[in-house]
Amino acid sequence: MREWTEKKDSQKEQTHTRFFLSSLCTKDKSRAAQAARGHWAIENRNHYKRDASPWQEDRHRHRRPNAALNLALTRNALLAIIPFDSGQPLSHFFELYHRHPPQALTLILHARPLL
């Protein structure tokens, strides 16, 4: 169980509770907490890359479910091969590959996913 208080407005303070189900022993609380936090680790690491970029994933609603799934798969693949270790934001890579299409094709055809 996790409890937290949302304080957006001093007049409207809300308390939230999350419950997690697990087959772990109740004595091992730290392992259970680690598993709950770890579940969202990948999403938390990549969300800013997706939403603070021209993709603006949180704003888009697709009428056809397959379109949304195909875009998500394509974006996940691109996030796996773009070399973020240089410290540049996703918008930098959009601009770079937009200006240099052969470099973008080289990235797609020869890159190995960063794990």
C-alpha cells in the first residue's frame, strides 16, 4: 500500500492510496516496495523523451487502435536505437536526422539497441 497527498490547491487537498497485490511474503516489505517502483522504472525514464518532444504522445488520440499500436512500436524501436548517451534531447536527433536523411537510414539499418 502507498499513500500520498496531492497539494495542487491549498483548498482542495486530496489523499490517494494505492494497493499492490503480490505473492511475496508480507515480511519482505522492502522487496515488495522495490518491485512496485521497478515496475514503472522504464516508463518513468522514457516518458519525458516522448512527451517533451514533437511526438507529444499524451496529446494524441487515434481513432484506429492499430494506428496507435504501430506508432508506439515504431517510437519504441527508435528510442532503443537513438544514441542518447551523448546527452542530447530527442528534439536534437529529430533535427539532425531531418536534415541528414542518409544518416537516419544508416542509424535504422545498422544500429544495435541500447539495453
